[in-house]
Amino acid sequence: MRIFQMRDLNEIEAFVLAADYDRASKLFEQHLRAHGGDPDEGILYREIGLEHLNESANDAVHEALDIGWEGLVTSDAKGRWSFTAPLGCRRG
């Protein structure tokens, strides 16, 4: 499982856990649409390792990786982390 840090040109951001960039991009596009973003306006991304994350992000992403599913790790304005995974056809 690879870790991609993705964001749109506004404020929508997530760490996407996926097998490859194409899958990560599809997951993030769904996330953008669900939160009022527009994937056609541009997406910034980079592939990262756990060592590049701050402590709280590292802990949240590490816990999500332990689940073994593709999905998105996000933080709200209060610093609470969540992992969102699509149901149905999961890849691991």
C-alpha cells in the first residue's frame, strides 16, 4: 500500500492509501466531489513515507495502514482523524 498526500487548490486535503496513483486519484476525486470540490480545477499530490508525516498524522496513517484497505485519512478542524474506506470492492 502506498501513501499519497493529495489536495485540491482550495482546502480539501487527504492522505490517500492505495495500490497506485491511478487508484488514489479516483478515490480522491470521489472525496472532492462529496465535499464540494472540483477535480477538474487541479489536484496537487506527492507520494510520501511515514517518516515525512508529523506525529499525529503518522499515528493516524499507520493505524489506517494496519487495517489493510484502500481509503482516505483526513483530519477535521479540531485535529480529529478519521479513515474512510469505500465499501464493496476493496483492494488491499
